[in-house]
Amino acid sequence: MFVILGVLVAGAVGLKIVSSVLKGHGDPSYAEPTTTSSYSPTNEPSTEPSGQPTSGATTRPTATRTTQQPVPTVTRSTTTSKPTTKPGPSDSDLVVRNKLYTVGAMRAVSCKESDSRPSSAAGARANYKNLWGCLNKAWAPMVAKAGGRFRPPNVATFTGTVQSPCGSMRDTGPPFYCGTNDTIYMNLTQDVGNYNRYQQSYSKVWARMWMLHQFAHEYGHHVQNMTGILSAYNRIRYERATYAKGLEDSRRLELQASCFSDIFIGSNRRTYPITGNSLVQWKWLIANTIDLGHDHGAPPIHKYWAQRGWDARNPVACNTFAASPRQVQ
């Protein structure tokens, strides 16, 4: 069942596409908002340990003698075993060797773009609902195969200011995901504004591709949450000695979410479809993100991981946590 949570509106509705560094107020399941596009749609074609059981000590034999004759020694040996509980995966295991990386390629679910256009809130919500259903079908078997408990996310839309368990966010920033309540928060101001701002047909195609990528990216954070990656990431980052290493962790998380996004988009490229001008605009947007907070990945790096997801359609291609630091700049 598709769930739209209440819309909270405060302040004037405006459009400004920027990158935000937002904090989750200590919430352990908060995923920082996705990066945003530098935004100028193009009409030019793009180029392309296991634990060991313990045992109790063995009693030593004792010997006694009488004054008449020796008595044979009687030996009794007792061994007690105390089984230990095998420890679960470490945080490093959860992010670097997660079972999700072993499930294989995503199967197409014949997802088609909604006939509605995001020229209004109703049109944008129709697109979210359509994508929600497609993404559930695509990711459910993969999460289950990885040993996770699949649960569809909630979806909330907002303009102005929205209150979430992960903090208060404004529509001047991007959409975001909150793991505390398994909710994707989509920014109507951004998506409807993008679509209506320019009249060129290629600009409207760009707006539709951007909305697709953003929704699938936030869903990627939900996949991270269901498979233990998100909570492990938060614990790892909390223990970092330097702010710079924490930012690197954030880039690994965000770049992986984009890679997951493009696994889905690439798997359904034929039916959605992502061809012609849609393909041109998708290629342009993955290469033209901005990262003012240095927490989401530079444009060439974002393009690299997004393209890997598109090409492989397999989570093993999205293991950003095993990549070298230069691959997650």
C-alpha cells in the first residue's frame, strides 16, 4: 500500500537548487539529503570470525597407596563444553562485505513512466506512487535474498518546512530519507518547480529524469537501511577521529545510493523507457551534480558510480565502502 504522510507547509514556496549539509540531530538512522544538480538542462547529446567452543579443564588422576600393596590408579576425566554465541557481522562486514553484494543482477520489472506529468503536486505524487510500486517489486527479492526484512517505505511530500524524526527540513534543500520511520521525503517545490520553470521540451525531460533519479536515490537509502548498511555507517562515522574521515564516509554512503538508483533505472531502461532525449538528459544529470559540502561526491565521481550501477545492474558494482579514497572524492 502506498502511503503519503501529511504535507506540512510553512512559508513561501520558492525554488532554489543548492546542496545542503544537514545534520540528523544525532538520529542513528538518518541519511543526509541527496546532492542536487547544478541545473541547466542541456539539449546537446552526451558522450558517453567465527568463535571457537571452550572446554572445561580435565581433572588430573590421583593415586593412593596402602601399607600392603599398591592400588591401581583410577583416572576420571571430565570435559565440559560451554558453547559460545557466534558473533554477528561487524560494522565493517556490514558495509564492505554485505550479503547484498552477492545477490546478483536486478531483474527488470517492466516499469513504465507514469502518464502524469509533474506540473502539479497531484502529477508529481502520481509519479512517486508509480515509482514506489516499481521499486518495491525490483528490490524486494534482492533484499530478501540478502537476508534483510523487506518493508515498503513510506512516502511524504512537502513544501515549505517539514518536521521529521530526523529533524526539520526546508524545501530550499533536496529530498531526504529518514530511517527512523522508513520514510522518503520528496520535495514538491523542487520537482514541480523544475518541470514548470522552463518551457523547452528537453528541459521538461530533464526535470522528469531528475525526479526519477532522486526518488530512486532516496529509495537506495531505504535499501541500505533494510540491509544494515545505514546503521553500520552511522556507528562507523560516529567513531571517526577526524571530520574529514566522516565526510568520506558520507560520500561512500551517498554515492552508493546513487549507484543503487541507477541499478534500477538501468534494469528498466527499455520499458520506462530511457532512450533518445531521456537518455541524453540522464547522462547529463549524473555528470553535473554539485557537492558544496563535499559530502556527496564530486561530479566525475558521481558519474562514475551512477554509470557503474546502470551498466552492471548488480549491487556488487556499488561497493563504495571497499573503494579507495580517491574513488570517493
